[in-house]
Amino acid sequence: MAENRTGRNIFAPKSVSELLSIKQQHPDTLLWAGGTALMRQQNIHPSFSKDIIQLSGIRELKKIRRTERYLEIGACVPIKKILNVGQHVLPFALSEALRSIAPPHIRNRATLGGNLCCRSRRLNTYSVLILMDAILEIRKSGKSRWVGLNRLFTRKGKDSIQDNEVVTRIRIPLNVWNLQYFTAVGDPFYDPFNAISFSLLMETHKGLISQVRFAVGNIGKTIVRSIDFESYLTEKKLKLRPKEIDNAVEYFKKAMEQTEVLTSFQKERTIRFILWFLHELRDYNLFTE
Amino acid sequence: MKINFSLNGRNVDVETPSETRLSDILKDNAKIGSVHTACNKGECRSCTILFNGDAAASCLIPAFEARSSEIVTLEGFSKTDDYHDIMQAFEETGTTLCDLCRGGTILTIYSILERFAEPDEGQILDAFRGSICPCTNIRIIIQVVKKTALYRRRKRFGRK
């Protein structure tokens, strides 16, 4: 269904198949989920030059499904509804990341798909979901494919979604992590040069770190993650020694220098955060086995 | 484009460009006094409304999203018992809200209480995160929310 009043078409499909056929015919349209990030960016009218596909009427995109192995969230599920799923289902780090997105009067309309697919910047849930190995279902008329979230954007921020494709579902594996942590310092919208987020997932077994994943997100086009840092900490005994903490910090410093996406203040914040949590790990303060 | 929505219980038809902010429509077309347009980024809360039952920043909603929606502003909400409970709590704490944040604060309190019967301090602080109006201390708002929750419980269940 299209309406043409001001030279711009607003399509309001009621099903995914209708959405895909519209996208096939009009690949250069803007997908409108919650629109909270887009509306914040446009202070000057006329703001949108493209035709728009309004997604709020598609029920299939607003479903949450849970199995023993994963949680599947429709791309247009509002953040509020995801948070209502409950603490025992939603991974703790994800729930903290969702809560950090915005105050409730914005979370009521913002969607997870919108948060992940924002082209200009990587928002709060992106780094957590990458660590959790989340995958996305991307559909186009007559075809669908699953893509790892880590492959959605290149290092330079270009996305791998074709013009006639749409992200429809986000699948999050429900692995058991002993320690999950997410914190966002500063608000990326109010304070883009200083705001930063830290996501950490850790699995321990009999006093040994069996797996660790850590990512630093800012408002830029990519996140910072160091495989060297993570593999160095793997198989280390808990109660890390001071020398091990120093080495781990050095590995992350190298990764920050290579990616060059953080400001010097954000780098300083990151080092302080790593030192803090590695010391907390040493003292067993963050979790009990 | 022509849009139709329910505003405080009555049907409204507006002819407007599709990208117009709902806050502008409410203020300019529907002459709603409690909706202000200040930051246009959802930060100041002066344009908060109940959009299909949830508190929302009307400056972040374009006209085409408002089609067939149910909108309640402070003018409509002030006819309800819930409004009077909140105002009674404000009176008891001796606080008056400024005109800019009045609608946003009252509708935010209502939406917290719709979600949590007995909200804790963390939930209230989360709901008011980023609130920038300096007219009322957040500690007073926490008191008001807790008092209102108490009135509602008394009314609904006849208990403390």
C-alpha cells in the first residue's frame, strides 16, 4: 500500500512477504522501525529524501521465541518488550546493554533491529551481541540467509546488506557464561567523543579461565576487540598475578593502537576498566563459582 | 498526507507532510498546550505523551507513524483518577512543577506505576534518566512516585 501526497511514498506492509516484494520493487527505500535514532539525527527539514517502508504493522517482526539453545528476537520488537521477557531468560549483559540504550520513553519505541542496523554508528547492543555470537536472518524475495553479526559491517563501516534485503530476526545463542558484564560510560548521543561501553563474557572452570571475550564499543563505525588479549587470558588461573595483568593490558593497548577508533580519553577509560576488572577477578569479587 | 488519530478520546484529522514531528502537529494543529517543542531529540521530555498507552517522546514520532494511533496528552490525562493521585502526592511534598516538564514528569510517573505496582528507587531513577529540567529534585520525584503507588494500592486493594 503506498500513499503519495508530498512526493514521497510511505509503504505500510502488513506481512513479511508483502515487505519483501515492496523492497524488491523499490530497493532504494528507507526501512522505518522505531525511527528513534533517525528522528534524533534529523533536525533540519526536509529530512528524508527517500521513500519509506513503515515496519510497525508487521506482526511477524515483533515476535520473540525461545528454545533451549537460543533466543530469537524479531527485528522490530521494541526494547521495552525484550526487557519484559525477564531476567532468567535474557542474558544479563544483553539486558544491561538494552537498558543503557535510552530512558524508557524512548525504549518504548526503539527496536533491536534498528539498534543493530544503524548504518552511521554501532550502538550499545552491537558489541554484546557480537561477543554472544548472534546471527541475523537476512531475507529478500524468495531467499533467506543467516549472517553472523560480526560480518554485518566491514571495518570501515560498510554493511553487507543488499538494497533489496531486510533483516528479519536476530538469533542469540544461550551459552552459559559464569560472568557477564556490560557497562556504558556516558551517553553516546549526548557525549559522542567520551562515551564508551565495555562488554565482557567469561567462563571459568575449576579456578581456570576457560573462555573470555571482551569488546569496547564507542559511537564509531567499529568496535575494539583483541584476540591476543583474549587468548592470553584463556587457561590462566584465577587470582591473576600482577605481571599477567600488565601483559594483558599491553595486548589490549596494541589492539587499540591498531584500530585507531578511540579518542585518547576513551583509551584511558578502557585501560582503567581493564585494570579494574582484572584486579576484581583476582579478589573473586565479581562472581562466585 | 492525511492522518487520523484519536487525541484524548476524540478523533482528529490532520493534513500534514509525512515527516512532520507529532509534537509539532499536537502543538500547532491540535493546539495542545502541554506539549512543547524544545530539543527535538527526545531528551528534554517536554513533549512526552501517552502513545498507544506508553509514554513516548512525540518529537521522535513522524506523522505517518501516528496514523490510527491513540494519543493521550496531559489535558486528557488530567481527567483521570490517576492524575489526581499524582497531584495529591505533589501537593503533600509541597512541590510545583514548571510548565515545561509538567506533562513529561506526570506521564512518566504514570507509566512507571502502570509497569510496577511498587517501583523501587532504581526503577524510578531509570525512568527519569537524562531528565534535564532543574525545577524539581529527583529525590522529591522518588517520594512522589512512592506516595502515588501507595494511594493506588489503597484504592485498588484497600491495603497499605
